[in-house]
Amino acid sequence: MTVLRIGNASGFYGDRFDALREMLTGGDLDVLTGDYLAELTMLILGRDRLKDPAAGYARTFLRQLEECLGLAHERGVRIVTNAGGLNPAGLADAVRALADRLGLPVRVAHVEGDDLTARYPGSLAAHAYLGGFGIAACLREGADVVVTGRVTDAALVTGPAAAHFGWGPGEYDRLAGAVVAGHVLECGTQATGGNYAFFADGDIRRPGFPLAELHEDGSSVITKHPGTGGFVDTGTVTAQLLYETAGARYAGPDVTARLDTVRLTQDGPDRVRIRGVRGEAPPPTLKVGLNRLGGFRNEVVFVLTGLDIEAKAAVVKAQMTDALAKSPPEEVRWELARTDHPDAPTEETASALLRLVVRDPDPEAVGRAFSGAAIELALASYPGFHVPQPPGKGAPYGVFDAEYVDQGAVAHTAVLHDGRRIPVPAPHDTLVPRPVDEPPLPEPLPAGLPTRRAPLGLVAGARSGDKGGDANIGLWARGDDAWRWLAHTLTTDRLRALLPETADLPVTRHPLPGLRALNFVVEGILGAGVASQHRFDPQAKALGEWLRSRHLDIPEVLL
């Protein structure tokens, strides 16, 4: 059968608005996907729905479609998106109304069954991560636009692939290949040079969005439209493969993909071939993302300039502690960022930042009493006292938890353009994923080689991200000798030493020799998830770059 060309036009809610048009006009496509959902997005949409029960979907998608639905129809490109969020039926109705207004004979279907909020009292939004076979059912019945709620990001690719090639639920290797391609596409320009450790290898000022050429056997080629910015090479694809993953088994609702079987080869300029992916039966359960309001938070940043930074910090800490003593917030966190430089040529570079974050279930405990205590110090504290902006009222923050339900307990349903409802059965065969045996590592470099103290990032790339309260850091070597060194040098103990913030946290190392990569999972570093804003970098986006900046004794032959 023919190659299926699937593009992506959105990696998150708020991505480049013009991407839909760029992908439709930049080259040939069969399917165009858009990923709008993340853990934080579900919380945002849940709060939207509290204000308006008819809300709960990504309204940006509708505005994009107003400009581009005619283009997609004219070019025969089918659109598959999870922009339905918490209200896929509502978005599907809105797309139908838009098509009618534009005079376009577009068939719109949607997928539902993911919403389990009623089963979890106290949650703002509780949604199961569905697979791709509901999408496939919609496409097989002739849908031009398919809207979903919470499906796995890769389902936006596995669904169209299953529909196009006629794959059934048991074709694990093919499905796993599509999952890997979908995972590469899901974050948009992160596959074409965006957020890439070795960004100087190309021009990333305006990277194009990626597309995958899928084949019937599950293999694919990752590329982009001709003439668009950025670049695609085995490094950019490796970086995205490691993003927000953990061990060798990458479990999803349709299949468990074995990341330790992925093989990448450069297939020409801006073309990377993915082959060899093996798959196994999916797990018997579905992940359910629970978002709830965790309480209220507030913060203030004190600017400390010039001399005696530590002493100035101690003064204001003592003053705020005394001021809040009568009714202290449940959680108080101080962080001093030493951004100051001695004998600095500008006031800004002579200054450090002292950040105070407070949390409490009661908004009053982090509201006016907290704000007032900080501002009343304006003329009564350390020399040079000022804040970038005064604290306001306490703001609500969210908490993310993951639960699991049996696949058969979810009413996964394809709702067609004519109102028919097609139930999507749960997988017949399932398998609980187990950790793989430690793979054999390459021979270490010869002992006694001359070394030089240098940043890890000179020999390894990294990409990091969040999954609930955990973070992963994927590192890969650019050559075989660098991999021999990295595999034996960067142990979990060494990582803890390089990143002291992880010293008391569980850290697991997953080697992936086929990618010359190590994937570390750091449990609990993000507290209760991104919406809780537990740390300076709440989604761990730069955790890998921090690690790359740390210095080790590196063999000179690698530098």
C-alpha cells in the first residue's frame, strides 16, 4: 500500500498559530495532526469549564480551522486532533457549525469515553489516556475531521496508520513503529531542531513542523516540508525519542513499544529512517490523569544587590518569619539564586534574587497578610531593598496524580458524523510491563587516558521533561567512543553528585545502547506536578541542560 504522510501542526496549546496553514501549503500530506493537551492544559481547561460548562476545549484550534478548513478539504487532507480536551463533543459541534457557515461538506466525528471525572470525587478533571482505535474507526467510516479528548499523544498517529493500512489490534510490531513515529511528531518542532542541545548545528530561528512517512510494516521516515527552517537528523530524533520516557518498555493502550529495538539511520538531508521497532501486548490498565486544586500559593522575589548578599538574605528571612509567625502558611520555601557577579559593570549583574514561595489550603493565609508583610519592609530592611513586582493575592494551584483502571472499564467510543456510535473493544491480550534485563554495555575506554576537566555537554546531548511529579533526563552520545565513556561514567551516584537537588531522591538509570543513550528517571523532584509549581523549573525542561553544564574529568580524545 502507499506511504502514509502524517504531519503535525501543534505540540501544545499555544503553539505557532500559522503552523496549520504552513503544513497544509508546504507540501503533500494525507493526515495533519494537532496535539494540544498536557497535564497542565487539562487543569486549565478544567478551570475554564467551571466558568462555562460549554467550554473545555482548545478554542485556538477553531480559529486556526476558520482559516484552513477549506484548504484541508480542497487538498484532501484529513485532520486529527486532541483539541477536544474535556469537551470533544462540543468542539465537534463547533467544527460542524464552522463547516456549515463556510459551505464545506466536511464530515466531523469525535472520540469519547476518556472522561472519568465522576468516578473520582474532588477531582477537577480525571481522564483516561485512550489509544488510537477510536480514531481509526472514525476515519474508516469516512470522517474528514476527528476530534478527541485525552488520548495518548502517539494515538494521533497510530489511529490514522491503523485505518490506512488495515492493522488490527494484535499487529504489535507495526503499531509499535507507529507509536515511535507518533512520539517523535507529538512535540512538533522539538523534532526539527527546537530545544535541541546542539542547536548550533543548523538554523533554528523558525523550525518547520515535522512529518512522518509511514510504511505498511511500521517503519517510517521523519522529515519536514522542503524549504522550512530547522533540521532533522538522528540527533534531533534521538532527543525527542528520549523526551518524557523512562525504560525500554514504552507502554500505551494499544501496544507496548520496545525503545531498545529502535534503530535510526540518516536517509538523506532532513530525513531519518526509523526501523526495527518491536512491540508487545499492551498493559491491562489505562493511565488516568487526575487534576485537582491543591490549595493556594503566593510568592515574592527580593532583589539583593552588591555586597553582603548572604547577610542581607538572612535579615529579610528573619523579618518575614517574624511577620508571619501568628499564622504561618503551611509550606514556606526560600531559594537564593546567586546571579550576582563581583565588581559588576551593571546593577542587574551585581544582584542576586531571593525567592519566597508560600502555600496553604486557605487563600487568606497566603493573601493580604503575606503580601502586606513583604511590602511593609520596603523602608525597614536591608540596604537597596526592592522587589521586581509586589506580590498579589494568593492564586490557586493544581495537583496532578496518576491512577489506573482496567481497559475494559472505559467506554471508548467513536461517534460518527451521522450520529452512529461504534464501541471500541478493549484489547483481547494484555501483558503487564516488566523492567527489561540490563543490556550489555560496550567495552570501556582504555584506562589511563589523559583527561581534562570539562562540561559533560561537550560529549553528550540531553533532553529532559516531566511526568507528574517525576522528571526524566535522557542523554545520548554522538559517537561510539563517547558512548563507551558515557555508559560507564554516568552512574546514578555520579548523577546525584552532579545534581545535588537529586541526592535524596530515587533515581533509576535505563541504558538504551541502540540509541547510544541513557535515560534517568528522578522521582518526586517536581512535587505534585507542574501545576503545583514546586521548583524554579516546574516542568524540568532545563534539567538536562543543567546536567550538561556540570564538569567532569573527560578523556581528551573525546574533546
